[in-house]
Amino acid sequence: MRAHVDPGICIGCGLCVSSVPEVFRLNGDGLAEAVADGPDDAVQNAIDACPVSAIRKA
Ligand code: SF4
């Protein structure tokens, strides 16, 4: 599954980066971005766990 992070909503907490590092990374602005497809369950867990609901399916 491909994910998309809304940079206007992400607060850069790093949770998604810690939980699914093969998909998410923090960019130069300190905000998360999705850089690769990931397993559906892992991406869905990141979507569900984001405290500000900044991640969605792309
Ligand atoms: S979990 Fe949500 S708020 Fe935290 S870095 Fe990831 S996208 Fe941003």
C-alpha cells in the first residue's frame, strides 16, 4: 500500500517513522513523508496510530 502524509497536518512526532521505517522518513522540514510502498497492515497501523490523522492511503 502506498501512503501519503499531509504536510499541513503532520506534527513530526516520528511515530510512523519509528514503526514503519521502510515507508516513512522525516524530511528536511522535520515532517514525515512516505518514500515507498509498504505492507498493507503496517501502513494501515501507521494510519490508525498517527495522533493527528495526517496519513492516508495514496
Ligand atoms: S505519526 Fe503522524 S504526526 Fe507523527 S510523524 Fe507520522 S504523519 Fe507526522
